[in-house]
Amino acid sequence: MSKKLSPIWLARWQALEKAINSTDIQDTTLNSMLACLKAFGEDQIRFFYDGFKDGRLLPSMVHPAENVLSATLAQVSYDLSAIRQAADQRRSPDLKATLDKADQLAQSALNLAVEKTLLEPGAVVTYFDKSPYIRVIPYAPVALVGIPYTAIETPRDLLAIPHEVGHYIYRHTSGLAANLLTQIPFDPPWFYRWLEEIFADVYGCLVAGPVIAVDFQDLLLDNAVADFTIDDGEHPVDAIRPFIYIHALEKLGFKNAAEALDMRWAAYQVQRHYPESFVPYGTDDEIDLDYAREKIEEVVGVMLDYLINEYNLKSESFWSKDLPAGENEVESLYTTFDTWVNQQLSIPINQLQRHNNKVGVTVGVTVGVTTKSSDLQNVRRLGSTNTWQDGFKQLGKEKGNALPASAWELIFAAGNWPIKGPDGDPSGI
């Protein structure tokens, strides 16, 4: 059944298109991202507007057509703002100096997964935001990572980068999440909401070593005392989250640092009145924290074993080393990291580039990643996601086909892309 839609939605897209076209960016990667955003955004809007209007997309009980179009336009606007923000910040020498350093750290974190063949080469862009954050970019192989402004003077505030890149790895490595689920026993069910965060924590250890564990302990201590045992349905509970790092480091051979970090967190638990239980998100159950620690350490062990045995995912050069035997002052890891990161790093940054392909009389634009040692890799058509979602979308464009909501909602989600602004639902839709 066709649906009457106001042409205001197309007018709103045209306004966004003008804003994109008027954006002057010289940076190669950011300029290519802008082109990808424009092509993808237009394809999404046209797909949904025409599909609902012509009856090729069957109605949803959850997401009416107007909601889909509004969320998509809002996300294009937000990504445009983020790209412009990243470009504008690089015009300031003081900001650019820190962003150049952050770009190198992000590229280093991403390279570990690429070198171990988890995924194809990708580019990175860091920019200053209110807090560390990874943007979902379905239309380009780019990890867009937000870092806090405080990193300008405090290098330790760059230490969330490997964790944020871990989210990119989790979402972009084909079959990784599904394969991890087959390794982890479905008992108890409450930690399944945490799996992506657990993976990102473990990946952070694989890149940065012990220093990231100190930083995450301190980040958790910044939170309100009342949040210490709150399960938000996404992140592991603060009271036991440090044990992800401690157990991962122990398995990776950082025995001294793991022991010192365990002692340090035990002291902080006492300061938080040593809580004994938490209530899993969406339930009334009360779970013993010692039991939760055992289960989360079991998950970390299984996850690490799988990553190392299946992908050989272990760094030959961590960002930090183990503590000397008998030393418990884990804050010394910050000092060593600051010294390392303040030196002249020489990590090549990949670039996202457009390429015009002429085949016969047809011209197509592709986009891909260039590295220091190779030509264009991870190539895809401009505006595509390079996933099965492109095929689903093509089916929905063909006459005679009618996609059910269960199919087109996946296209709408685009890997949790449309969050309706920076403070939207992180689940995407």
C-alpha cells in the first residue's frame, strides 16, 4: 500500500545537500568522507521516501515513515557537523598538534587488527568532543574517534583511543561478534549486553598494555558513588569492570602490573563501602559481585584465547610494559607513557581517497584506503556500505518487490547509525 508523504522531506534533504556542497575541506580523508556521506545520505532518503510512497516498503508498527526520514536526516546533519568540526579544529596549530598525535595512536590501534587480517585497511580521524567516543560510519572505512579537549595538556587522556577503536573492530570484522557468541556459554544471560564493551576493553589491553588499565580505573572513579553498582544495560558494572583489564593483563603476561592493579582496586572498593551485589539491567534479580567477577573473568579468558588462537591477535609492541617485580606504584605507568607519547611518533596515517573509474562510456566513483606501502585498498562504490545491506537495498528499489519491515529496518539501522543526534539512543533505533 502506498503512503502519502509530504514533499517537505525532500526539501529538507536538499537543504542538507546544499550545506554539504558549501563545505570547503582540504583534508583528503575528511573531504572523501563528506562525499561518502552525501552519496549515502541521498541514497537512504530516496530509498525510504520512494519506497514508502510507492508501497515497496511495507509498514512498520515501530517506525513510521516520518520517523525513519527524520532520524536519517538528523544523522546526516550530525555527521556533517562532526566532519566540519574535525576540519575546523585542524586549522588551529595548537589543536592540530594534539590531533596529529591522536591520529597516529588511533592508526596504531587499528593497524594491529589489520596486520592480523581481522579486517581490511581503514583510515582514522580524531577530533575533539565532550568525551571519548567512536562514531558509527557505515558509508566509509573510517574510525571517527572523539577525544576530550583535556588531552591537549594531559596525554593520559588519549588512552581511551584503543578502547574506542576496539568498537570499530567489533562492528567491522565480518563474523567476529557471531563467532565470539559461539565461544561463550549462555549462562548467565546478564553479561550478553556487555559483550561489545568487554571486547573493546580486551582490545585496549592488547594494544596499550597495563597503562590503559590504570586509566580506566581512574575514569570509573570519576563517576558518582551511586553509579558504582548500576547496570545501564550496555557497560559492565563499575565495581567489577576493572577485573576485565586485570584478568586480560594477567593472561597476556603482565603479572606484576595485574597484581598491583588488583590491590589498587581492592582499596577503592573499600572506599566505596565494598558493595556486595548488583541488579542486572531490566531485572529484579540480585547478583553477588564475587560471582559476577568470576563469570566476567571466564568470558575474558575465552575471548582472549579465541582472539589469540584464531587470529594470533597479540601485539609485538605494546604501548606500555609490565611493572618491575615488587613495585606497586601503577601511576608510574602514566609517567612512562607520557614520555613515550610526547616524543616524535612516526606512525604513517592511512588516507581515504576517491577514485574515478571509467569503464567503456560509464563513469563510476569509488572510494578506498591508501597506505604508505600500497595503492587503493578496501574499495567500495561511493555511498555504499560494502555489506549485505547494499543487496537488500537494491531489492527494495526494484519494482514488484515489497520489503517487510523486518528487512528494511536493518537498512535503516545501518549498523546503529541513526541515533537522532549526539545524545540519542546508542542502540541506534
